[in-house]
Amino acid sequence: MNIEINVPDGKSGEWEVSTFVVSNDNAKLFNLREMIHGSHRTIYPGTYKKLTRNNYIIMSNTPAEINDLLAFINLSHGSILINGLGLGVALSAILEKDIVSDVTVIEKSKDVISLVAPTYLQDKRVKIINEDAFEFKPPKGKRYDFVWHNIWSDICGDNLPEITKLHRKYAKRTSWQDSWCKWDCKRRK
């Protein structure tokens, strides 16, 4: 699956959106490294977008990132909550679906919002809130059909306590929720 990201290249504070190219050699090296670590994540040569913080890649629209989102993308419908805007890869994909009625995105970084949000706020179904996912309080009585948590920079077993905390926080607000690479974090722990 390919998800085109139309966010313009730009910089705000320590955050930057930029276009980059993955060569054949870089794709092979990445895929070999992932195989050695027992991961399913792969990329292919091509041109992509990335979001970096102080020159460290936080996310991209490479196949490795998109595959991590497939269950959420394929299942989601109705009212959606996404914790973490990033490049808006998940948001872009679900906005293609007519069966998505509304999407609330919680993003902690004002710089990420200034870089990325204008691309998505043109869709009336989207609401982006500048707040911490752990502090956000949904409106009283609000239930979401699907909740997606994607606030981490790395796939790491150290993320599990925060993943657990978010899942507990939203358990009564949804019947389906998941977190970016939760299974991989458990495996790496």
C-alpha cells in the first residue's frame, strides 16, 4: 500500500518535514537489518516524506511505517481518535474512507501542528487538538469507534508502560484500540 503525503517540506522549531530518496542499496541494508532483528518491516527504493526532530527520523511514509498501520487503516470507521499527528500517514489513509465520520487528533507539539495540520484541516471531519495524549479529556459521554496511539519515536520495550497507560485510559471510550508497534515492543522487551 502506498500513501501519498501532500504535506509541504518545511521547518518549525526542531521539527522538519522533508522529501527523501531511498536507493536500492539503502533499501537492501534496511531490510537486512530488520530481518536480522526478526522484524517484518521492509522498505523499497523510492521517494518518500519524513518528519524529523533535530535530524532524527520520527516517522515517514515508507512501506515499513504504512504496514505498521494497516490493521487500524483497514478496520477504522465511524468516529476516530488518533494520539499523535506525525506526518498524518494514518490520518491521510482513513480520510479516504467515506465511512469515517469524524477524526480527533491529539498532538503535543505546536511545531508539528504548524507543519502538518494545514494539509488535513481542509477536511471538515478533522479536528486537531494541541494537547498531551495522557492529559487529554474527551468530551463527556464521547465514545470512539477506533483509537490509535502513535506517540513514540522508537520501537522499544521501554514504551510498554506508556502503551498500557493509554490503553487503560481509553478502554471505556472505545471497543477497539491499538498502538504503533505494540507487538514489536513486547517482543523486544
